[in-house]
Amino acid sequence: MYFWKVDELVEDFKADKVTQKEELKYMLFIVVIITLAVSPYLYVRVSYNLYDFITTIVMIVLSVWGVYYCYKINSSGDNEKFIVRATCIGTPILIRVFVVFLLLCILVQIIKLIFPGEITGNELNTWTYETTVYEVVYTALFLVSYYVYLGRKIKAVAA
């Protein structure tokens, strides 16, 4: 199972070396990650606002677009094994995109610490956090990056 080496996984698909057991591993990994990502127990003390609603809509729209985009790329090639390819190739791509966006998030937080703006004492002592327009944009960029990258790699396999 590859967690980073997308091109090697693409080559394994081209050579028909990916077994059903390997496909199962990728599917199980994605199922666990998705389950953890949507678990409400991970978001204790987070208030819900309009931007949370907008983020949900953005995620649904971009996910539907992304899956359809990748499906069209696959069907314009050899039109085989779309779900398997999207799941297995999507796993190391998800990890790569996550690492890049995590580093970006850390960089933004460092910049906020250097140039803090106005902070009241109450903001420093609270555990609550509200979603802002920045998180909506961040989520949209994350999803677009993921699906465009996945589409490129599916095109390489389906060629």
C-alpha cells in the first residue's frame, strides 16, 4: 500500500499489479478517515454559524463536481475500474494534499502570531471557535486541489 508514491501506484495500475486485497486496504483506510472526519465527537464546544452551513454546501457541490470530473476523465480513457482507481490513487493524493494544506495552515497561524491584530482577553481564554470565510475558502481550495490532482493521475492510468 502506497501512502505517498502516487506515480508508483499509477504504474502498478497500468501493469495490473494491484490486487483485490490491496484495493480493500485503500477502501478501509478511506472509510476510517471519512468516519473520523465527520464524527461530531471530534468537534466539542464548537459553535455552528452561517459559514458552517456554507462550508457544507461548498463541500457537497465540489465533491459532486470532483467525482464527476474524475469519472469523465476515466471514461474518456479506457473507461475501466473508476471506483478502484479513485479510491486507491486518491489515498496517497489525499495524504499529500493534506500535508501541503496543513503546512499552509501552520504558516498562516505563525503569520497571525507575528501580526496579531486586535485580541481581547476573552478571546485568549476561550475554547470556542467559530468558522469564518477563510475556512470556507480553505475547504474549497483543498477539495479543488484534491480532485484536479486525482483527475490528472486517473488520466495517466486510463490512457
